[in-house]
Amino acid sequence: MFNAGRTQAQIEALELTGIYPEYQPLVGELTAAIEPSTRSVTVAFDDKLPPRRASWRKGLGCTTDPIGAAPAPIVPVYSADPETAPLDPRPWPQGDAGLSGKVAPKLSTMADRAFAGGYGEQARTTGLVIVRDGRIISERYAEGFGPLVSNRTWSVAKSISGTLIGIAVRQKLLDPTQPANIPEWRPAWRDPRSAITFDNLLRMASGLHSDTAGNRTDALYTGATNVSQEATHWPLEAAPGTRFRYANNDILLAIRSLRAALKNDDRYLDFPRTELFDKIGMRHTVAEADWQGNFILSSQVWSTARDLARLGLLWMNDGVWQGERILPEGWVKYMTTPSGPQPAEGPGYGATLWLFGPKQGLPEGSYAAQGNRGQYIMVIPSKRLVIVRRGEDPAGGGFDIAKFSADVLKALE
């Protein structure tokens, strides 16, 4: 509502339906009190329990407040405001002008099918953007959405994290081969977790225990815990680099270490916007933080389909944007090269990007950022193609991004 300017009715119809089954009955019974003056939402669970509140903060999105906290900002307020970013009349990707390439007629038919649930049981598509040779050649949105309306990216945020870590590597703030700098694990000689490297974290190979499925850190989302509490206390149960286990906490630890490396909280809070979003025109993207100012970059980023297409274009061009190098040379190759343990089934995994190829019906070297409820940035470098799909798929449903991408390729032949 406050991040994207959408109505309460739209949010209740999409975001709050098709959620995890154990939460659906509870959500239906609760009443939310919306306070526009403080940009906060309060929910009372029980007469004997204090209400819980989420507050919106300029430039940092929504945060679940600790019990008893005042609605005043707890974290520093970022100076820029994506919500009021002016429209740029230049052609996309530099600006916000409309379609910049000729639309293939067959793509319209495919978009019809995608929005009608044709690529997955119960799939609910809210946006599609297809880019070829750096130009938008197809774009469509569901009612209530549009080029400037952001959605939660879910785990696409992990790939944004991998990109930010790359920027820090280029600035010589971090070395992916070295142990991550986690203040809570000091002194290093007393804590075996200090051997975990950035590479281990980006490849989901930390060896740390996780008490939930990989994309679930519910205490952080709804319980007002913080990244330091949630991600740093789990013990090792496998040697680092020997086991693949998809886990939010690995990415949270990588970003926790970035904060330590920057040694300046104001610079840390500015980092995603000044070093990435602003540089490639992602003017309608917000990275959310917990109440202590730790970015929750495992999942809590809000962005538009066009902004995510810009990110895919940056990857496809090896980290160069309009002649300016943003990422270290070869960093995208690093992100898209498998190393060490891999998922037991499905696509492979690089360093925060999923790896596709002939087994999935796509050209060799294809890769994607993926997020819960149907968020995708598919990049097919050999065809100079970026495909962004946004959705609100229900739990248990899904959108077949590989099939859709293969059909896009056929339509463009």
C-alpha cells in the first residue's frame, strides 16, 4: 500500500490470498487498522496480547516494529524517495518511455495465455516485460498494476544481493574467497563458523543449520526479530562448502558482513541505491530493512518489472551499464558458474542465480533470478533476451518460466 500505492482491496485480493496454508485461516480472521498519518498498519491478535504494527519509512519501506515501540523512525531516514521519483522521458532503459522495439505478433498471443493461467496451475500473472537487444518488445500488466507499480520480489532479492556483493568486491571492500566478516562470530579462533566464506554464502553452502524451509524466515517477517538475532545464531552441521541447502540466512549473513565492511551505517543504508539502483535507472525499487537498519535482502525488496528488466540487462552486459562498469569484469560469469554441491533436482545454482539450459528446453548458458509466488528474471545471453514475469501465484501453484521462455524464443524465430 505505502510502497506501491495500491489499494487495500487489491492487496487483500492478491497478496493475502494463496499464502502459506497455515496462515490463511488466521489472516482471514484478523482486522487491520490502517493509519495514513503515520503510514502504519496495526493488527490485534488477541485481547490479552499487545497489537503488532508495521511502519513505513521513507526510502526503507515497511518494517515490523518491536512490541511497544513508538511509530517514530527507529532507523536513519534515507534522503532519496523512490516513491516520488519523476518520470524520465528518455527511451527505456535510460528513461521511462514506452515500448522501444517492434512487438512480434505471436508474443501478444503468448501474453494472453500467460495472463489466463496457461503456464501453470492457478498461476496469477501481474506483469510481463520482454527485452531483446536492449529494447522492450512486449509489455503487459494485470488490472491495478503498471510500469510504475512495484511488487515484492521475494527471493529475486537474493540475486540483487549477489550483485551488491559484486560491487563491494570491485570496490575492494570484500573478497569472495575470504571468510565473511560477522561481528557476532568473534573472536574467530573460538567460533568454527568463522571459516564460512562469502563464496559459501552466495552458493547456499554455508553448512549452517536452518529450522525452516529455505525461503522461510517467518520470525524476521512477522515477529520483529532482526537480522543479527535471526541469522547469526545457527550452529554448523556440515563443513562449509560441502552441502547445498537453500537458505535465507546465508544471504542475510552476506549482507550483514557487507554492513561490517562498510564501517558506516549511513553509507550502508545508501549503498543499494547509490551504487546500483540509481546507476542503472531502478528508480522505483526499495530495499527494506529491519528495525535495526539491517537490509533483509533475502526477500524484502520491492521493484517494478521494468526495473528488474534493467537488472537483467546489466547481467547480460557483464556488469556494464551505458559504458560504465558497475560490476567487476567476470563477476556475472562467477554468478552463473556452478561450483561445489548442487541442488538434488531442477536447475543448477551458481552464486545467487539459477542455471538453465537444454535440460529445461533453453539454450546453454541461460540463467534466472527466481522468487516465491512467481517472480522471475530470465536471461538468455545467446539470444540477447531478458524476460521478466511478475506474479501472485498461490502456494502450491506455479508458473513454468522455462516453457514460457522457450515459447518466446519460438515466437521470435
